[in-house]
Amino acid sequence: MTAELPLDEPITVVDHDPRWASQAARTIDDVKLITGARDIEHIGSTAVPGLPAKPIIDLMADVTPADHDAVARELTAAGFTDFGEISAGRRYLVRRTAPATNVHLIVSTSSLWADNLAFRDYLRSHPDASRAYCRAKRHAASRERLLAYSDTKAPMVLEILRIARTWATGSPKGPPN
């Protein structure tokens, strides 16, 4: 692991940039060539049109745990910093040259993969929930550091995720207030 950047980096939240979608598409192509990942998804707030975000593209790459070390070495050679497994089933790598990118190595059959897609897709299709999350993100951004920002918005993330999981399975449920 070569964590040259601090995991608890300074953050800013900016208005949505419509270029994020095309930047993510190009970065997905690059990361797929490097990693041979079976699938790569654009996740996080930059993947939700209209939602303010940290100007960092988040990608989730389907890579088996047995291949994490080899893929991490390839991504490190391509300019990413490897923070190792930062939570169960998720290897985390970052690149801060344009476009700034986070790559999460996750198995597509895991609940973490499903949760990320449910959260993203729910926010894409529920503007009220997206606006509520926007308010939480703006408030959390005043904390100015990644870990404090994440902790501050965690209750809203968990509430939206709870609803998104139900929604993703086809059960109707309204957005949080």
C-alpha cells in the first residue's frame, strides 16, 4: 500500500457539472483497459444529474478479491494511490490528477455493489430525495475534511439507502422529508 495522500483529505462540494458524465465514461474505458474489470459503474453524487458533489468521479469496478492485489498494482502504475481494503469487501484507490477519480474494487454480487446502485438510481429517479440529500451534503461540507463530512451526512445516507433498498426490490416507498 502506498498511501501518499491522506485518506482524510480536504473537501469542497460544488454545483453539478454536466461534464462529469463524459469524464466518467472516458475514465471507465481507461480503468477497464487497466484492470480487466468485468463491469464498472459510475456511482456517487457525480453520477446523479443536478446533484452537487465533491468534484471527484467515483467508480465501482467488479474485480474478484483474489485479483485485488494485481489490479491495485496496475492502477498504482497508472497514477492511483492504493489505500488498501478500507472496509469489508472494498479496496480503495484514488487519483487526484484530472479528472480526480476514486476507484472502489468491489464484487458485483455483493450487497455493497447493490447498495451503491440502489442509492444512485433512487436519487436519479426521486428529485425530492435528491434535494434532501443536497441539503445534507451542503451542511456536511462545512466540516471541510472528508471523514467529518462523511460522518455528518451519514444519517441521511443511511435513511436514503434504507428507502432505496426497498424501492430497488419493487416495494413502493416515498422519499425522506
